[in-house]
Amino acid sequence: MNKTILITGAGTGIGAATAKRLAAGGEIIIHFHASRGAAEAVAGDVRAAGGTAHLVQADLATEAGCREVVAFVTERCGKLDVLVNNAGGLIRRETARELSWQLMQEVFALNTFSTMLMSSLCVPLLERGQQPCIVNVTSIAVRHGAPTATIYGAAKGALDTFTRGLAKELAPTIRVNAIAPGVIETPFHDKVTTPQRLAEFRAATPLRRNGQPEEIAAAIEFAINSLFMTGETLDVNGGLFMR
């Protein structure tokens, strides 16, 4: 894809798969926080596929981290065609009886505030791009409320609403859409979901399996290429949620 693309949280999982899928002919900015080795491997895959790769490290759960990434893109590229807001995480599971103020702040900073601020800061870069768009990665948690992860579900729900509002504000110049993945087998689940629970998700899904990050990357590519779509959230979850 011959575009300049910033993907947050691109060291592993969905972000890494997206970087690889969009690599050929593109200029890919791979943001990561802690997974430097994995991010460097992704950069190698991007280059092997015929793309240009840039690595930038920052903590997007902070305002300073968001500004660092945008300053990097401004200096290196000067414009942006696509922003994929993928960085996020559940952090840890808590029931509604255990909610703490600190966890609420951490989850919203990582999943919601980072996407909101990154989108805002990247608008001038996107306005210089070709057919510019933003793709936000939300979650099936938006649909079912995410028991034991209600803060995470609420944080992603806020992004669902933000996507629609931003799409109206930035039209007709910049399109804004979202992808709501189901249960995807990535490092996201390593510390927060037991193998037994992953098996339960598989059994409950009509397609009888959990998803793979490459399948979400394909949906992100679809959103980038769908020039008459904005303000939409695409559910990609094997039928675990149906409208």
C-alpha cells in the first residue's frame, strides 16, 4: 500500500499484523512501548515486503508520549495518509465490586485518551495526505459490556462514540472508522485471560474458533480502502456478536 501509515501498538498482535499487511510500497511508522525486540522484527518484515519502516518508542498513556510520536512523524515524514489507533490493553480484570480510581485512570488513559489525543494531533498531518483516514481499534467489549473488564469495555465504548463524532467533524476531508475485534489470539490475552476462558470463547463463537490478528488486519485494510465509508464500526468476531 503506497501510503504513509502510523500504527500505534505495532510491536505485536493486531498492530504487527497490520504493519506487515500494509507494508508493500508503503512507509510504515511502527510505534511500540515496551516490545522493542518484537517491533524491530516487524520492521524487518516490512522492509522485506518492500516497504519503509520507522520505529518510534513512547508511552501513549501519557500526553508527552503522544506528542513525542507526532513530533517524530512530523520530522521524518511531514504528512500522514493513515492513522491506525491500535494501542490499548485491558491491564487487569476486576469485578464491579473491586473497581479502583487508579485502574479507571490507567485504562482510560491507555485505551481512550491516547486515541483521542493522537487523532487530534495528527489532523494537520492527515490534511497533507492523500485520501486520509483514521481507523480506531475498539472491541467486542463495546457490544457485550465485558464482565470482569467493565472499565475496558467502557473505555472502548467511549471510542465508539468518539469515532462517529470525529467522522462528522473531519468530513469530507478525513474519513474515520473503527474495527471492533472479537476474541483474537494475541499476547493481549497472555496475562488477563486463562486458557480455559479462551476455550470457552471458542465454544461460544458460531465459527467455533477465536480470531487471528491477520484477520483484523484485513478488516483494517478494508476500512482504509473503503472511500465511501465513514463513522462506521465494523464487527469482526466470528459471530460472537450479531446485530
